Amino acid sequence: MYIFFIFLFLLSLWLPVDANVEKTIFLAPSTIPIPSETGIDDLGLDRLSPLSPVLRTQLNASFPTSENPLGTESWYFLENLTPGQRYEVRICYLATQPTEFTLSTHTLADTVEDTSLFSSISRFSASRLDQVRTDSIPRKPRARPDPAVMDAGPSSGSFLFLRVYAAADYFTLDHSLMENVPPVLVDIILDPFLLNVFPKSLVPTAGWIAVVAGVALFVSRWVVGEFRRLANESETDAAVRKEGKKKK
């Protein structure tokens, strides 16, 4: 019986929770050369890579409309991936900013050949570059990465474009918040899978779960043993009393 309770405890730790995390899982594509005419360096997209796997930024969001049912889109560049490696990209955000995110990854070929994707990334790039030039929207400055570990612009490799839709998911009597959705502070995290099975960042959590499971198993066995000992002592005492009554 105690094994059943341990199973329920572990299951409660592993069950997915509908909280402030959204993600997408994908396999890195094969290595290909990056044609110079694509102008990836000129797009001005924020990048994530195994050497720089975390990006803290603000995503523009909006309420869904008939034209934009998924909200406002943003684009990012995932580079220096290992071909055939399984990855996940997670978006962690504050629970005080209810937002629904939709994530998808696209290869260079898909982006170039699909007119809608190409137009979408072009519009976002133009808007972002204009934003940087005019500095019309103040942004929280981020610490500059160490030049020793900065990823150089790739000439070839395994890479993907990441598209993120952000749709506001709240209702308030504050008309200003309903008319102007504030940017959402997020952490975008690129996480590789160990042996293409288990996310690398969850290894410490798995270790703690194993420790807790071991302690729970030890404690449960001790408790069950104590109950059995008390039960045996009770049966022995009852048998002694019964024999005593028969002798009388």
C-alpha cells in the first residue's frame, strides 16, 4: 500500500501544471550554409544559442482580433544548434501578466519559400530596426555578454527561426489596460535534451525527486514495520491474556 502512496506523490511532482510557462519542442535541422544574400545579420533579430541560452526581454502583446487571432508576433534566431539534437524553447513570464503564447520554429527554406512567413519576418525586422534607430520605446538595458563567449555570425550551421505570438489573456475595468496592452516581461530559454529524452535544465530537479523518493521509501518502510511490530505485540498480548483466562 505504501508504494501506491509514493507513486501518487511522484506523479503529483511530474504532472504538468497550467502556469506561467509555455514551450515548443523540436529537432535541430541538418547543417546548411547560410547564403550571404539572405542578410540574416541585417535582420536585427535577438539570438539564442547553446552558449547564450537565456534571453530576458519584453514581448509586445495584444488582444486577439479577426486579423490577428494569436496576438502580436515576434521573431528570434536560434543558432549553433546540434543537428538531430532535441531542444525545447520555453517562455517563462510573470503570473501577474496573463498572456497566451504560441511558439513555432521554421527553417530557412520554409521562411524564404513561404511568402507569408517571409513577409512576416520582414515586417518585424523593419519595425524592430526602426525602433532601435528612433529609440521610441524605452527598453530595460541588458547586460552585455562576455565577448569571449559571444557567438559570431554563422556562415553555416544548424539554425532555425523562432516565431512567438503573444495574446493578452485578461479582462479588467481599467480602460487604459484594455486599450493598450503593456509589454510582457519574459525569459526565453533554449534547453537541449540529454540523449534526446530529458531536458538538461531539469537534471537537478530529477536529482531532488530521486532523493525525496528514496527518503519517502525508507520512511514508509519504517512506518509499515512499526505498525506490523505493534500489531504483532497486540496479538501476542491478546493471546497471553486468553491463555491466562483459560488457566483460571
